[in-house]
Amino acid sequence: MSILTHHLFDIGAKFARLLPGQPCFLCGAHSYAGLCCPGCDDDLPRLTTAHCPVCALPTLAGHVCGHCLNQPPAFDHTVAAFTYEFPVDKLVQTLKFRERLILASYLGDALAQRIVSLPDFIVALPLHPTRLRERGFNQSLLLARQISRRLKVPVLPDACERVRNTPPQSTLPWKERDKNMRQAFLCKPGIDLRGKHVAIVDDVMTTGASIGELARTLKHAGAREVSAWVVARTLPHDH
């Protein structure tokens, strides 16, 4: 990098500091670097420890975990930006339940930065029409569109639909979540996924039941490979 380029960066940084800073979403201090100040952003619980490449749960040396070896899920691998703990859990809940939609851009960008292998298409985990009317938006679709803009991968907003209005997964015991999601999704006619790699975008993965069922539906529609992209991964309590 030339001396002139360094000089231009210095001028740009000084000019940015003259502009009004926005309050950091987490600590309230002035932030000139985006929604969260650099200090808060650095402290977010990123998923950096060794983990299973299929389900993103912690494993020694990043090997495939025993559960995925014995009962492979319908999705082939998982990318998660964070672990689902404070304050990321509050950011996700604020996006979903307090309609702070700007968080979709921030969290979507964080997830996009972790993507290495690009798919052919992106699909957001669908909401049932009844739930969509109640909430007014699908946070997973907002995340998917932000990631699509960053990675230049097309998103298919109408490829799949949720045909069963299931109870929220968070209200059910873990052992009942797979049963709750059975046959919950349907790929619409005319969607050609034969031989394609499709990435499913969602906000949080806990048991993987929702993404697993949608992945199964996508593979029945011809998808060769399905990735799970989630903002945060819930870890077992002992981790």
C-alpha cells in the first residue's frame, strides 16, 4: 500500500470522527464503526472453538460428533457466527420480538463473514402464514436477503412454504421437537433444485429439527447438498 493510500485512509478516519456517532446498541457509547462499537463487537461470543462441521456442536479437534455419525441429519454442514448466549441472545430476541429490523443487517453481515463455500441458492426458513401475519416479517428472510447482498448468491424467497402451523420450538422439550416439525414444509411446484447446493438461513439452531426437516424437503426436491447457516448455535449447558 502506498504512502498516499495510507494518507487518504488517515484523512477518512479523521473525517469520520467529526461526524456524529450513533449510540452503540449494546453499551450506548458513541460508535463510529456501525451498530455496535468495536469493543462490544469484539466481546461477542463468536463460535471459534473446535466444533462438529455437520451440526456445529463442540468436538475435539473439530471432528464429526458421534450423534452426526450415528444419525446424520438431512443437512450436510453448519456455519454459525456466534454461540447463543448473552448478549447475542438479546440481539436476536430484539430483532424478532421488538422489530429492530436494523439488527438483521448487522447479524446477517456477521454470518456472511463466516461463509467459505458458496451455494447455488439461499432459502430462508419459512414462517407459517398465520405466524407471518402476527409478526409482520420473517426474520430469517431478512437475514437471508442481507447475506445474499453480501455474497451475491440468489435467495429464493418463495421456493418453500410452511404448511403446518406448529407450536414454537422454544415452547417444547427437546425430545418433542423433531416430531413437531415432521412434514411441516413443502417445496412449491416449478422449483428446480436438481443437483444444486442450497443454504438454509435461520436465526438460531438448538436441536436442528426445523432446519433438518426443511433440508429433508429440499433434498426430496432434488437438492444435492444442503448447508445450515445460522446466526447463533445453542450449546449444551456443560459447555
